Amino acid sequence: MSDWSPSSYLTFEDERTRAARDLLAAVPLAEARAVVDVGCGPGNSTELLARRYTEAAVTGFDTSPAMLEAARSRVPSARFVAGDAATWEPDGPVDLFFANAVLQWVPDPLSAMERLVGLLADSGVMAVQMPDNVTEPSHRLMTEAARAGGWGDRLAGAARAPLASVGEIYDRLAPRVRRLEIWHTAYNHALPGPEAVVDFVRSTGLKPFLDRLDAAEQAAYLALYQARIAEAYPRRADGRVLLRFPRVFIVAVR
Amino acid sequence: MSDWSPSSYLTFEDERTRAARDLLAAVPLAEARAVVDVGCGPGNSTELLARRYTEAAVTGFDTSPAMLEAARSRVPSARFVAGDAATWEPDGPVDLFFANAVLQWVPDPLSAMERLVGLLADSGVMAVQMPDNVTEPSHRLMTEAARAGGWGDRLAGAARAPLASVGEIYDRLAPRVRRLEIWHTAYNHALPGPEAVVDFVRSTGLKPFLDRLDAAEQAAYLALYQARIAEAYPRRADGRVLLRFPRVFIVAVR
């Protein structure tokens, strides 16, 4: 897969950072020494962490060199290193693992969360947020457009698998922590029109679809996808469209 | 309908106050002069408001004398008056209307919100939270148990009507405000067992059902309802049950 695009991802910075802010607001730690931003991306979440925990050593890691470079210039006070959420090891006990919009990309999010909880200091917190939108029209229509264009087989593995249910997450983590809260928030982003819905998902969920097509195919695929999006997201009275975007939040205290 | 029970309502204070705290965290006002707690109940939300806006004149109103009395002894610094959300008039412009878990009880929540927005000072904020759970098993099964017991007709009006959709709320409020955010959060309350699910809704959604039955009928109805709840909310690995509780949040800046 080609590297991530920090500028495209940040086009919707307000909308995306809202979820990171909500996650941070739910972290029950007044202070922390060792804070780790798991899959830090371009550093917007790391910036929030560095501002809230001014005394902490903040480390961000990510698999993408482009994202790490963007993060370094955005948050000079933090340390950024290459690493994968499924395998990265800290130097010592961690007070806060903050995993905003990243664990949906690892092959086994439940095992990744279990592992992170095991690396926490006593009373440490794991805070996780993941988009839970594969059954929303925005994501279902990616697969439908692939089939309509005759690329059903080639793009079969491009869609993200559905997340575990709340009950499954609860059963896996509850025995390992002293406190566990799991909730969903579905935001409604008021966007200028259906094209903006496509732009919103282009650098994330749509990327694995586009990456498997050549330039001409990408254009044809996008036309099929956008027509379906326009139908599924009708304009409201003021001309805008509302993109419903559900996300799951998990806050576990060891 | 008989008066509300502050003590029963407060049994699940942590769970219920969580939504009020989340709503308050989303209010984009650093300070305020006139703050109004719409349908203040026993004062748990008023207490949050008085703590956050220490310089403000905080007024709480409610239709229930028992709730007002509980609120007065809980928050001595606030003023509490009798009033209905659909008709109450402030003395002057209001910086913040805070309506936590109340507007679902007025006959026309959309018109009530429109009216409150019209009473705001410039840049004032209306913050609303309503349970949006009438399609959840906890609430669907109230009507199903009524039918199973032969009280389908007598209890026909006891169920709360579904709320307006996000699109309808958006279309109604967006032209009247400079900023509008609407989102849903579905909490998952880990309760000791199915009986606790019944207790959770007993003082709110279940109350209109029970109020229309005599004591013997209430016992029979509760048995039917609880059996269905036990089936719909299976125990997790640790023996607890997860009560999914979706709520809609609306924050409008005039």
C-alpha cells in the first residue's frame, strides 16, 4: 500500500480531531509520566496529549514515515519513532496508551488491545477509538461500486473487516482491568455535498480500493462510487449533506 | 401521572450523570452570566453547571415539586422554580439553556428547541440531551409485555414516541443558529443482572406503564417484562449484563 497522505488526512482536521478530543476527555488520569500515542499519524492527537500532560514524556509511533515527519514538525517536544501497534514495545511501564483511529488497521484489534493493557503500569489507562462504520452507506457502497465496475474479485480484500461487538470487547478486556467503559458515538458531519463525503473517506477507507486500481480504473471506480454516495446522502434543506460517522470508544483502567 | 421519585432516579446517578457531563463538556462557552437548567430534576445537572460557571446566575426549573425540593437542598447556590420546558419564560436573555434528559417528555421537542434557541442571547448556547432508546429491547419489550398481558389497549399511549431524526433536527435548527452539532452516544452500562435493567428504566420509561396499572397488575406486568429482558440481555462472561443506552446530543450556538 502506498504511504499515507498527511495533507489529505488533515483536510477534515476539525472533524477527525473531535473524536481524539472526546477520547482524551474520557481519560481518568490527572497526570502521567509516560504517555504513548499509538499510530500517531500527523501528530494532531500527540499535540492534544502533550498539551494535557505537560510533565509527561510523550512518545508517538506510526508505521508511516510521511506521517512521522509531519508529526515531528508539529510537536517538537514529543519523541517519534517507527513502530507497529501489534508489536511495538515500550522501554518501561506506560501510564497512558492513546490509540486514536488506528487499531482498526491491525489484523487482530482485540489481541492488540489485550497486549497494550498488559504493558500498562498499575492504574494505567488504555484509551482506544476506532471508526465503526463498515456497515454505513459510505463504506458498504465502496464494495458495491467495486462489484458494479466488474472489480468484485480484485477488490475483495479492500474493505475493512467489521469490528468486534461491544460484548466481545467486554468479555476479552473486563477480566484484565479494574474499570472498563465502552461506548459508541455517531457524529454527523455537515459537509458541502456528496463529493465531500468521497473526499472524507478517500485517504482512509477508500484508499485500499484505489491502491489496487490503475489511474483510468480509479476514475471509473470513483464515478460509480460517487453516484451511489449522492443517492445515499441526500442534500438537506440548506444544501449540505450529513455524513453519519459512528466510532467506538474504549477506556480501560488497569 | 404520580410525581417522580428522586431516590429511585438517583440509584443510577453515575450512569445518568455521565451523559450530563458529556453534554456539558461539549458546551463551547468559557463563561456565562445567565444559565438555565431546563427540567433540572434532583439537581445533579444543576450542580455540574454551578461548578463550571461559578460567576453565573444559575436557575433550574422542573414540573415536579419533589424534584425541585431535592434540587434545592443539593445546590443551595442556585434558584429553583416551577416551570414547563414548553412554556417557561426567562427574565432576560439566556447564555446557556442546558436541557439534560428532559425534552423527550414534552409533546413537541422540535418546537421546544426552536423556542429555546429564540430566547438565547447572541452567541448563547442551547445544549440538549435526550434518550433515544425507544427502539432498543429495553423499551420495545415494555409494549410487547403489555400486549402479552392483555393490556395492549390500556397501555397503548404509555410508550414514548420516537424522537425526530438527525436530519429533521438539523433542518429545523440550522437556519436559526451559527453553529450546530448533533451526535448520538450509545453507552453500555454493565449492570449486575437483568433485574437491574428493569430497575434502571423503572423510574423513567417504565413509569407511564406502571402508573396505569393497579398493584396486582403491576406485579404481573413486571414478571412478563422481566422475563423478556432476561432473554434480550444475556449475561456476559463475568455474569453482568450490558445495557446499551443510546442518547442524542444537540449543541446549538445562536
